[in-house]
Amino acid sequence: MRDKMTYKLTWKDEDSNSVNSKEFIGNGEDHSAFHDAFTMASVADGNLWPWVIERDGEQIAHGWGGDQLDRGRLFPTCG
């Protein structure tokens, strides 16, 4: 089993037109890092801002104001 899993949440603040991100690192025993990332993504989603969650550099979840997007990366210049 892996020791650590890294989740990175990236979102675009539509109010200030800025892109932000935050990393969450788990200890390999539970899903707390993903839970924390998804909780913060829910706040961005509630503000109708687009967001992406990546696990170890691979996109695993994304959305925009309640809509799940199926169009590749939202922020191709980030990362």
C-alpha cells in the first residue's frame, strides 16, 4: 500500500478572475485528504466557480456550479 497520496484542488475565482490551488496529502490509511479536497471543491462549486481535483497529477474529479464537466482540463496552463 502507498504511504502518501497527494490531491491537488485547482479552482478559478470568477469574482477576482484568479486561479488558485491547494494540495492535500493523505497518510495512506484513509480518505481524509480526498475528503478535505472535495469539501473545499464544494465551496468553489457553491460559488459557481470551475474546479478540478487531481490525484498524483491525474485528473479525477471536476465541476462547475453543480455541472459535471466532460471537457478535458479546465486550466490547461496551470500545473
